[in-house]
Amino acid sequence: MYAMKICRLMAISLVPILVGAAGCKRKANRTQCDEMMGRFAEFAVKERMGDASVAQKQAAIAREREELRGDDRFRNCTSQVSADEARCAMAATSGAGFMKCLE
């Protein structure tokens, strides 16, 4: 009886640890993935078209987003990118910084 109480107490004390560890590996959701795609498109266009007009850049960003929708890296985002990686990528200030977050 005493051994069962000890086992039950140990099991209960492990639950928060296991739940916390699982939370660290939470995956990015669809909204985060869509935001990441837009951010990546902005970086790509700004790096390629530095002196272009705002209208030209906006059109290029829209085209880039459409192309990225078919890219496996973004199509599989919700199963391959963690929420922490998504937050890091969204905070990046350059395309290189964005990609570093996803390594």
C-alpha cells in the first residue's frame, strides 16, 4: 500500500515535467506559417529589388508568396517548424537571420 502511494506521488510529480517538455516542442500553427511566408517574401524581394518602387515591391511580394505556397518547406511548415523557430524567424531583421532560425 505504501509503495503504491509512493508510485502514485512520483507519477503525479512527473506530469508537469512531461507536459512542460512537450510544450517546448509545440509546432507552428497555420497563422504563424502564413506570417512567416509573408515575412520571407518581403526579405527576398527587398534583397533583390532594393531600389524598386513600393508598388513594384508589393507586386513582387505577392508573386513571391504565391510561389512559396507550392514550396515544400512552407507547405509542411505546421509539421516541421516549431513555434519557437517561427517566433525567431518573425523577429529576424534579414533573410539570413530568418533562415538561421530554421536551421
